[in-house]
Amino acid sequence: MDVPTNAPEHCPGTESEQAGKADACAGCDNQQVCASGQTKLPDPNLPFITQRMSTVKRKILVLSGKGGVGKSTFTAQLAWAFAADDQLQTGIMDVDICGPSIPTILGIASEQVHSSSSGWSPVYVQDNLGVMSVGFMLPSSHDAIMWRGPKKNGLISQFLKDVDWGDLDYLLVDTPPGTSDEHLSIVQYLKESGIDGAILITTPQEVALQDVRREIDFCRKVGIRIIGLVENMSGFVCPSCKTESQIFKPSTGGGKKLAQDTGIELLGSIPLDPRIGKSADYGVSFIDEYPDSPASIAYLDIIDRIKVILGDQ
Ligand code: ADP
């Protein structure tokens, strides 16, 4: 069972021996049910998830502290860059339930998910790039989703259990900003299958970095390896005069300093390039459109680092 969103700050967790018994549990709505031991029963979905995920070689979470730093755009471009190698099968699972932008960025927003006896089929952007997003489940992209924790968890467990990915080399999981129900669910459900690591996205600004520090703390607390940090929107080269300026100033040292302070690798820095936004709006691969741009080179270098860190190269 999941930790409720209104749990006390020092909640020992539903699976702990202290569940329902710790001082912090006093007054919590779930105290009785936790103390009864029912919450420690294994989730019946877990074996099915583990079985389904056994054909997925690498599971990577893409996290950001703040919204709007370019996490979904990064996930999409990274997936396209992985899929540029036709020997690799790549998938994206979009669990950003309240803001599923992956289908639009990949140009497949009008597609629908089909189900067969072997499960839900991902929507294919190309032969070796499949996508599953909550965006496909909505009647219209204008519909707001207002779901509470248990419903979100249900959808995530269904995604993990029922999507027929087939053999995948890399599954990129695009998560909502911050650390919320969705993150805890993913971590819990993939505990047995094993998460290979997380990539943290930030801009150079202190307001974004601050939230990334929380994300780092989250990863450390739940035992997820941090593959590295990516600084997005770092530097802008004016297309007319070629002068480089810092739109989002690294006033406190940016991603580089954060990486030094925390001992986390800075995988790369992606410049602010208006053509990235345009590619996302048109649902096309930036890397295919502008292969020689500094941003494309940065994406590809980041992939190389990820592969080296994971021991795949
Ligand atoms: P998040 O998933 O973190 O909320 P998005 O991926 O939706 O952020 O990106 C937010 C906005 O920034 C979008 O309009 C996107 O096109 C734009 N964007 C992201 N990265 C870049 C970049 N490197 N250069 C220019 N625009 C970018």
C-alpha cells in the first residue's frame, strides 16, 4: 500500500516495522490500518510488473525539480537520439499525468492506444521508438486531469504491467516535476525490476537548482542511482549577430557548481535554441533537422556518457 499524501512528515513508511506505531503516526488517518500489518502485504501487481519489465534492459527516470526546465523536451530528443541507432529499441513512458506533453513533442498527439491479448501496444514514432502516455487516454488535449494519489498509482501500475514493450534496450520514464505520488509509485513498482538510474534536468538558474537539490535528496533516500545532471537552456547564441548571452544566468555557479558540490556528474549542457521549441511544436526530431547544431552535438555526447556510465559502451 502507498504512503498517503497527507501522511505525517516523519511517516516511517507503510512497509516499515514501525508503520502505525511510531510517534509520528499519532493522529494520522491511516494509523490503524498501518498498525494492523495489512499494508506490508506485497502488492499483487508486483510479479506481473517484474515479468513485463524483464524484456526491458535499461530503465531510466528523467527528473526535474521544477516544471518548464525542458524535461519532456529533453526526454523526447534523447529518445530520438537513441533511436537514431537502428540497432537499439527505445521506449518512452510518460507518467506526467497532469501535463502529458510527450505525444505532442513527438508528433503523435492524435494517435490512440490499441490493446490486444498481449496488452496495450505503444504508439510507434518509428519502428524502434515506442511511446506510452497518459495523453493517449484522454478524450481531448484540453481536458484537465484531476486525480488523487490512488488513481494515479493505479494508472502507473497498469502502464508498467500491461504495456507490451517487447524487447527494449532503453526505457525513458518522463515524470512530473518535483517528487510526488508518481515518483514514489514508480520507485515502488520497479523496485524488483531495478531502476538503472535517474537523469536530473535543470536550468542554470538558482531557483531551478534549488529544487534539483531536493530531487537529489529524494534519489538518495529511495536508493536510486543518479546517472548525472543535465543543464538545459544554458547560453544562447544570437542567430543574427552570433553573440553568446546567458538568458538564465548561472548566478550561483549553475549546473557545474552543483555537480562539483554534490559529486554528481554534469552529463552536458544544452544551449537555449528557439529551433528546439519549434521542433517540439511541430513534433519533429531536432537532431534530424539540425544535426550539426551545438544542441544536437550536446544530446549525442550526453547519450555517449550515459552509455559509458551504464557500462553499455
Ligand atoms: P518541462 O517538461 O520541464 O515542463 P518542457 O520540455 O515542456 O519542460 O519545456 C518547456 C518549454 O521550453 C517548451 O516550450 C520547450 O519547447 C522549451 N525548451 C525546452 N528546452 C529548450 C531549449 N534547450 N531551447 C529552447 N527551448 C527549449
